[in-house]
Amino acid sequence: MITCTKNNFGCGPIEFRDYQSDRLCVLNGKFVIDTASEEYKAAERLEIMLPDAFRMKRSAVSTAILISSSENTRGTVLRCRIDKGFLCIEKLTHWDEEGPLTIIVAAGFTVLGWHGQFTETDYKRATFGTGIKPESNRLVVKDDFVYASISFYSFPSTNRGYGPFSIKINEMPEDVDAIVPVSLQSGTFTKGQIGTWLGEARIQGGYISMNLNENFSNYGGQGSFLIFFAPRHQFVPRVPGVGKIAVATGDVTCGNKTTMESLLLEIGGTIGLGSLELEFTQYSSNEGISFYLAEYPDYAKYAMHMPVLSRGGTYSTRYTVAPQIVSFSEYNKSIALHNLIRSTTMETSIFDASIISDIIFVNDI
């Protein structure tokens, strides 16, 4: 981990997880820009001073990702390079009126002007838990960093629930902790649009976790893709186990497309047993739902999947039975419920106990 304390656009200290060698450096992190600041307005390009001990002084061109705060969270890719001890990022002004801007660096930097023999790189094909099916698929796992270039045949979509999602990447080392920009393709193009729908995911402990905006339609899904570098050995996996948690109606708020009558979620015991009582009404029977925690407990889990049964229906079909997956994610600070089949469960009740899978222990309480 490196901390960069000086920049020319008015931002505070910026941290990057890093891997450094004479021929390749990997940086992974993000920062937020206030486009109203005088420092940002005066900057011709974004310059971040790297620590004096940073091994690479000049690099060939690489990339950073800009995500705006527009209603459509559109953004683009930026030129990025290391130049005389500075990380230099291209400045585009198209989204200055839709700040603040999030800049994600998840890139590799190769030394400028290197000459030598190329060798073929071995790669894996990543496999995922329920909810993701890759299409084009390359995952490079080295001793000190990982690189992924994956487009998706199937990916979480607002048409089938907006998350949060925590999905296992089976081949991803558990010591990777990375911010990952994701292009969320809609399959449509509006005349005059600027940029692409982009989102921010987190890979940690072998899981990819993210939220989709519940106010969007046809957001995500087939055609979404990600490309990123990330260093290894900068995340210590937690010891698997079971803690305790209790969440009730007053502890959460729900999204705009859900009305919640009552909620009680309890987890505890050495065998990882969970109990859920929940009644809610959905805007659409195919939507997932999210509950946002007013205060995220320190002892809560990083990621948890808990299968339960639901009972519901619409005006014409009553008492429909459907399987649901409860997802509890530290990264997203929320709880999600995702219908595993496209059943009609707009008015839904759950009163079920389940053995929990993929739960990570934090500490004893």
C-alpha cells in the first residue's frame, strides 16, 4: 500500500494498493474529485505525486476510469501514465457539471522504451457462482498480481434484481482486494449520449460484490465486461466461522421499488444457522430487493448466502412458492434478496430457517 499526499486538483491523501518491479508496476485504488474546486479547474491534467521510493519513474500509457455522478452514472476511459515521479491522468471536462467524479485506477504500467523478447503468458478461464456466466474469459494469476479481461454472457441486471450481489470467483486468490470498474452494457444507444454506463465493484476474499441502480432498467446483463489489474498479498483472508447478528424492521430502509411491512433476520450458532421472517410488496415480481442498513455492525459478515423459501403471488396466482437467496455484504453495507426463478411473488412472505454458506467470521461477541 502506498499513500500519495500531494496532487494538483485539491484532493486529500490518496491510497493505492501496489506491486512494483523494474519492468511492471500495478496500482489499484480510487479517489473522488470535487469539480467545483479551484485547484481542479486550474489543472490541465490530473497529477498525483508518487512516493520518492516508487520504482518506476516513467511508463508507457495505461488507463484510468472516470465515473460521473450523473443520473445515468455514465463515464469513460482516460489516458494514464507515470511521468517523472507523478501519476498523470488525462482531464476531460464533459462531466464537470455532473461531479463529483470518481476516478478508478486498476491498471498495470510497463516501463517506457523497454526492448526485449516477448513470452506467452499462461491464463485461466474463470468460473463463477450463481448469477454470472463468462463469454470471453482470461484470468492471469501471478505470484504478485492478477489480471482479468472478462466479458459476460450472463451478468446481474436490473431486469432481474439490482443487488447487492456477492458472487464467488472460484479461481481468484483470496488475498486480492481490488476496486474493479465494470462496464454495464444495456444493448441500447441513445443518440447524442456521451460515455458508457459504468459501475464500481469490489473483489475481496474471492468474491465480486456490487450494487446496481434500482431506478434504471435494462442495466447490466449480457455484454457487460471488466478489465483490471490488482496486486496480491495485501488482504488477509478472515478465518471461516460463525458470529451473531440480529436485524429488525427499524434497522433498515428499503429501495424505491419495495414496501416492507416487517423484517427479522437472525444469525447465530456454531453451525451457521439463520432465521428470517419478512413481509414485503414489490413494484415488479421480477425485481430483487435490497435493505439498506442504517448502521452497519462492526461484527457483521463480509459475505453470506442463505437460501430460503418464499410464499406470495399476484392477483391471479396466490400462495406461489419460490426459492430466494439472502445475501449479506459488508462491502455494500446492505442485505439483498434475490428470487432464483422468475415467479410471480409481488406480495411475499418468508418464514424460514436455513444453513448459511460462504459466511466469514470477524470476531467474537
